[in-house]
Amino acid sequence: MASYAKPENALKRAEELINVGQKQDALQALHDLITSKKHRAWQKPLERIMFKYVELCVDLRRGRFAKDGLIQYRIICQQVNVSSLEEVIKHFMQLSTEKAEQARSQAQALEEALDVDDLEADKRPEDLMLSFVSGEKGKDRSDRELVTPWFKFLWETYRTVLEILRNNSKLEALYAMTAHRAFQFCKQYKRTTEFRRLCEIIRNHLANLNKYRDQRDRPDLSAPESLQLYLDTRFEQLKIATELELWQEAFRSVEDIHGLMCLVKKTPKPSLMVVYYAKLSEIFWISSSHLYHAYAWFKLFNLQKSFNKNLSQKDLQLIASSVVLAALSIAPYDQRPGASHLELENVKERNFRMANLIGFNLDPKLERGEAISRASLLSELVAKGVLSCATQEVKDLFKLLEHDFLPLDLALKVQPLLAKISKVGGKLSSASSVPEVQLSQYVPDLEKLATLRLLQQVSQVYQTMRIECLSEKIPFYEFSVVEKISVDAVKHNFVAMKVDHMKGVVLFGNLVIESDSLRDHLTILAESLNKARTMLYPPAKRASKLGEVLPSLSDIVDKEHKRLLARKSIIEKRKEEQERQLLEIERIEESNRLQKQKKTEEAEKKRLQDEIEQRRASRIIEEIKEKEYEEAKSMVTEKLPLKLAKIIGDKMITKEEVMELALSEQLRERQEMEKKLQKLAKTMDYLERAKREESAPLIEAAFQQRLVEERVLHEREQQLEIELSQQRHEGDLKEKNRLSRMLDYKMIFQERVMSRRQEEFDRRRVEREEQLNRMIQARKQEREVLRKQIFYVRSEEERLRKLREEEEARKHEEAERRKKEDAEHKAKLDEIAEKQRQREQELEEKARLEKEAMLGRSTDAFSRPSEPPSGTHLSETAPAAAAAANGPATAAPPQSSGKYVPRFRRPSAEGSGQAPPPEADRWGGRQDDRDRLSQPGDRWRSDDRRPSSFGSSGPRSTWSSSRNSARGSER
């Protein structure tokens, strides 16, 4: 075992060994350091060492090393730094989980890679031999080689961590988290065996915790946090057990939860209790314990109704219907296994145990079956208002099966109700703690109950009935199934009947021995017929009264029966409504009373708390003063010398003054002590120097004597070794001479064996070569066939490719030809358009010349009638021409030759002898430009209609000019 002065040296040595590939030696070095007694005090480097240690344990799958190291580390940091242990354990579990998932992914990838088949060799000879010998597939072998070892190590990791954390009150949360992860591991990979072991481990931990609860660092279950963690772990265990369909383990988990609740005498949260009763009802349903299943549903309904305020009315109605149907599904007779005293005691104890699990407190002195029974549960459902919350179909079914007397129509009326009920159910809303409710699961038991009720009612009315008639009245089953149901009912004394297949009838009533019934059956038949005859044909003296009564008697009976039934239903509804109102009033009054009581208690509690705080504050102040005085007195006697204490005496002095005096006195004493120590050190130096001067020659003499003794010892051992070597050499020579006589025989035997083996080798080589030749020929034939197939496929593909290319080339040529034709057609059209454009330009030019000529003649015609002076000719005609050209858009007021223009509208240059320059319009152009722009030649139009508006005819131009002049004068 290597010893390290510092933990860092061990870590450095381990990393060096890991770098050269010696992980086992590195693990051993770290293990020696952790388990050594030298490093038992916690320090920060130990945490890094533990991280490296658990990484090596995971890589090498050394679960035992990991457990030993974690136990030692728990001892080291238990009282100093528990959080370090928590971090190391979390790292350990994370590494184990990652390795397991990595192995699983590698196995899946390997399986996917093996799915690709080789064309020449589908499987290796080794794989074929393994598959025929072991009978395993490739996936099974890969799982066994890759996945299973890591899953075993991960399971061992969970067990190790739970074992280390089981008695640590500071790491309860980590213990619960590890248990939850172990449960999820079992759920994810369907590990039922490991789940049972895990539940047993946790159960044993809790038992040991209760057994040795007085030990140090044990978790305290009376603390709310600890209790909540343990309950959450058990509830998770219960959920996983039901999901894995381990119903026995689920029932044990329910018992564990009940034991915890009884141990701390505290009820968990309602949300957890809802899960508890939901899983309990599921367990009882699987075990066919319908009575306890109905009671669990009833408790679940009460919890949901009381604590879940967000529950919708539809969900509450569905849960109430499930409770009522679960109660109706209970067999109407007591299924007693026997009548012995021991069996009765066992049943009584079982009922008491189940009642405790469900939450009903029973008196064990009561008779069995009196407190928990079908009748008591149904009466409680009616009294607590559960039936009133159910759906109408469930209410009608309850009334038919429990109250109505319909011996012939019962099953026929029940069947449509069951058909409706079987369709009701599904997932509830998120506000409900119960995920799903299906009412169809109760339909088979309800059909059996309807059959039993019909048999019971028929037995009260009839004594004999044909089998065909009875089968028609029960549409649920065939008569063979009805017969089995009736046998069970007769066995438990629920109905008295007998089936006679020879006569095809069913006999009802208290049947005795067959010989007794055959002896007087004729007498009984005669008496019955006589009674019937008397009822149908009464004596003559009562003929008058019966004649009046008999015709309407059946109607009266039917009406009275219906009236009584209606009255009974009305009374029941009124009772239910009254009970509901009373319960509501009581609930409101109780809530008000509790609120008032709570307010008064809180006020009283607050007042008492204030008084206690005031008294406590005053008491603390007085105690502080007294304590300071006592401390000052004790400090005077303890910290000051006797001389100073006598000087102070009974003087009032504070702690600060006492501390100053004590410090000054301690400083003085320390200075004196330092002087004494210096003197003593000087004396010790002289004494030590003298000792060494005296001992130096003695040490040298002893060393020389030791050299002489060791030289003599070396020579003696050397001589002894030479003698022993000579003796061994002589013995070896004798042995060689003795064995040399056998050399010839050995060579003969060797030659014989070698020749025989050579012959065997030659024979097997020839056989191997022949086998290889055969295999080569077979492979060549297979490859030849494959090459022919490939050649055929490729030639066919080449032919199809050439056909496609030819088709594409033909299409391409066709497209090119069409494109060329389109281009030629377009060029012709462009040429025709160009000629048309030139023709239009010529027409426009001709029209423009005609317009200019027309405009010149119009100007002369306008100026001739007015005959203005020569000086004003240009000034008057210019605005008119501008108005004729631009209309209302001109800046100057327009003038016409035949109208009067006011003075204020005339231009300012009217009286001058000079003509004004042409005015620019508002677009910056002159009048000449506007005349040029208003020419009729529109080069954007190709039709002949446009030039006609500016034609050379005089009247049209004149009308246009006069219209523009009129617009200008109006403006």
C-alpha cells in the first residue's frame, strides 16, 4: 500500500496511471488513499479525488470498490460537509445512467447495422454456429454482451446509494430522489423482479429505522418534511406497481402507506389520499373484492367533493355514478367460505384489516359483516346524497334493482339502461385527480345482479316455469350461464330453485328431498286447483257482490299499485331533498361556527402572544443587566490577579474596564515570560552544543566497528554461496548422466509421433483443399448467375435510357422548329407594323400642314370685322389666340371679337402703341409652344378619327374657338 503525504499526490499519481492505460492500478491507488486512517479529516481535495474515484469505478464496473469508497467518504464528511457526499453520489448515479443509455444505444445501432445483408456471404460461420448452438438471435446476444452488464451495474448503483443513505437524516431528499429514479428504471425497462427487491429493500430500511430510532443522525418521521418525503416515495412505489400490474406488490405498498399514517398519526394531503383510494379501488377490482372496491370509491367521492372545489358538475356526476354502480355490483348474498369458527375468525380479522386500509374505524367486538356490508353501504349512499348526484340512468337502474318488483319485465327494462351506461365514461377534466372513469366495467356484474333479482322475484310468484320462458325473460345470458349463476345463489341460500331438464322446467320454492316431494305432489296440486276454482267461481250466496266487483277488480288493483308506487317515489324524493337541505344547512352552520371560532381563537392567541412577548422582552432586559454585573464580578475574580481584585473590591466596574485591566496585566506577564524563554533558549543552546561535541567521536568509532563486522559477514555469506553452487552443479551432472541413457528411446518415440501427426496433417489438408475447391466452384457459379442478372438488368436500363434520350431529342428539335417559325412570324409582323407607322406619320404631317393653313385663315377672319387700330392689333389678337388655343387655362382674360370687355378686364398695354411680348403660361412655356403642342398630329394614335376633330373645315374650328372664348369670359 503506497503512502502519500498529501491527497493531491495520490490524484496526480492516478492520472499518470490513467494516461498510460493502467486504470485498475489508478483505482487501487485512490482506494488505498480513501480507506487509509491517515486522511480521516475532510478537505477539499478529497472531493475531487472521490469524483475521479467514482469515474474509474464506473468505467471498470467495480461496484464493490464504489460502495467501500462511498462508505469511507461518508464517515469522513458526515459531520463536516454532507453536501460534498451528496454531490459525489449524484455524480456517481449520473455516470452510471449515462453508461447504461450509451450501451443501449450502441446495441440498437449494432442491430441496425447487422440488418444489412452481404450479397456473397449473408452470415459469418461463427454467427451461424452461435445461433444454432445457443438458440439466440443477434439482438439477444448483443443485449447480453453490451446492455445487460451495464444495466446490472446501474441496478447495483441504486442499491449501493440507498444502502449508504438509509440512516442519514441530512440526505433524506437524496434518498427519496434515488428511490424515485430506481422506480423509473424498473418502469422503463419492465424490471419486475428488481422492482420487488427494491420495494423489499425500502421496506426493510423503514423497519430498521423504527427499530433503532434512538441512534444518532436517524431521520425523524414526526417531522413534516421527512414524513412527506417518505409518503411521496411510497405513493410513487404504488403508482409504478399498478403500471407494472404487480398487484400483490401494490397491495403491500398500500399497507406501507397505511403503516406510515398510523405511525405518525397524521393524515396526508387530500391530493395524495385521492391517489391512495384510486389505486386501492383498482387493486380491489382486480382481486374481485367488489365490496371493498365500492367502499374505496365512496371514500374517493367524499374526498373529491369536499376538497376539490374546481371539480365540474359533470365530473362529479360521473364519479357518483361510478360509486353507485360499484355498490350495486356487489353480490346480494354473503359469500361465506364456510361455517367453522376458525374461518369466521379469519374473515372477521380480514374485514377489520381491510376496513382500516379503507379508512373505516370498526369495533373488533362486533359481529363479522355487520359494519361493512352491501346493505349498509347502499343506505349510506342514499343518506349522504351520492345517489342524488348520479345520472338519471343510474338512478333508474338503482330503483329497478333494489326497490321495484317486476318478476317478468325486470331484465328487459334493465337491458336498455345498461346499454346507455356502457357508453358513459371517459377522461375527466384536469381539475379531477382521477384521470379516467369507465362505467362499462360494471356492466357484467350488473347483468348478473339483474339475473339474480329476477330469479328471486320469480321464485316468490311462481312455483314452476318452463326453461324456454325463463330464458326469454333473461336476454343477457344463455340458460347454461343462468344455471351456473343460480347454482352459486342456491349454494349461498339466496334463492331456492331446481332445474329439471327431463321435463324442461324450473322449480321454485323450499324444495326438500325428491322422494318427499313426489309423494304428495298430487295432493298439493289438488289443493291448489281447488283454491283457484274457489277464487274464480265463488259460492252462490256471494254471487251478487262478486259479480259487481270482479269486472273492475283488476283495473282497481293496477291503479292502486301505480298510485302507491308514485306516492312512494314522491316520498323518497321529498326525503332526499329534505335530507340534502338539512345537510346543506348543517354544513353552512358548521362552517360559520368554525370561522367564528377560528377568529376568536386567533384574536385570543394574538393577545396572549403579545403579552408573552412583552414579558419576555422585559425579562430579557433584566437578565442582561444581571448577567453583565455577574460577568463583571466573575471577570474581576478570574481574569485579574488577586492583588488587583483586592484593590478593586466591591467597586462598581464595567466589563470594558475589567477587560482593559486584564489585557494590560496579560501583556505584562507575556513580556516577562518572553524574557524567561529567551534566557532558557540560550541555556539550551549551550547544553546541546556540548552534548554534540562529546558524542561526535563516539559515533565515528561505532561506525568503524560496524564496517568491520559487516565486511566479515559478507565474506562468510560469499563462501557459503560458492559451496552451495558447487553442490548443485555436481547434482545436475549426475542427473544429466542418468537421463542421457533414455535419449535414443526418446528420439525414436518422437519420430513415430511426428510421422503419425504428419500423415494426419496431410490427410486433413487434402480434405480441406477439396472442400475449399468445392466452395470456390459454388461461389463462382453463384457469381456467374449474379453477373448475368446484372448484365441483363443493365442492358435493359441502357435500352430504356436510349429510348428516353431519343424522345427528348425529338421533342427538343420540335421545340426549336416552333421557336424558329415564331421568330419568322414575329419579324413579318414587325415589318408590317413599321410600314403602318410610316403611313401614319405621313398622314399626321399632312394633317398638321392643313391645320396650320386653317389657323392662318381663322386669324384673318377674326381681325377683319372689328378693324382695330394698327397699334393695338397685336395686343388684342394675341389673348384671343391664346384663349382659342388653351381655353380656361390661360392667365390673361380671354377676348372675343363680338363682345364688350370691361375696362378692369382689359390688359394694361391696351392704350400703348406697342404690342406686348407673348406671355408665358403657368407651365413656363410661351404661346407659340402651346400652339405647337396643340397641333392635331398625335403620334401615339394610329386611327384616323383624331385628326378629324382639328379638320380644315372652317365652321368646326370657329365653333371651338368661340366656345373657348365664352368659357374665358364667364370665368
